[in-house]
Amino acid sequence: MPFVRISLPKAFSQETKDNISKSVHHSLMQEFNIPENDYFHIIEELGPQQIKYPETYLGINHTADIVYIQIIAGQGRTLDQKRALYKEIANQIASSTTVTKNNIIIVLLENDGSQNWSFGDGMIQKPTHLKL
């Protein structure tokens, strides 16, 4: 049930954009145990004037290849699962694209999965893969 918004430079190739999305999805399947068909992503292509970032933050350098990944997911994952997810996303993106790990920014927002999602029909569905 994660909803993923990926904001990245418009200049990236379609293959790079697809590989980033697939990397996030495969990482979510592996680390958060989501089903394969739970694939809801928005890829937002932005021009250079629309992406703002510091050249260095917390000792990590950033460049114009920066990618922002926002994941909205139901609650119920441990700190270790979250750490593993972030690491896996960075590793998969870095191995399938030219984007380096230092340019991958991930934000996870959690909510109550039992009442804050509708996947259609104007109804609240109960995800079977979360312990609610």
C-alpha cells in the first residue's frame, strides 16, 4: 500500500526514471514485504529551477542529479526495517543508474493503514500484508 512520489530532474532518461521506480518498488517488496502488484508511483519530472538543495548537508554532498523519494505507507515497520529499506533503495538505484547514493533523499511518512487509504470504489480497503 505504499504510495510513492519520486521527484527528479527532467533531464534524466526514461530508462533512468523507470529504473529508479523499479528500484524503489523492489526494495519495498523485499524490506516491507509488500505484494508485487502494490505499485502506485508518481514520477515528477522537474526543471533545474524547480529543484532546490544544499551542496552539502550533514556532511553529505549533493549535485544536480538529486532525487527525492517520498513514501507514504501504513504504520507497522520497525526501525531496522526502515534502515534496511533506505539502504536497499540507495543500493538498487546506484547499481541500476548513474545516480549516486549521496543524491538519494528518502522521506517516509506513515499513517494508520486501516482507515487512511482508498484504492478505488470510494471505499476503505483493509491491506492483508499489514498487522493492524
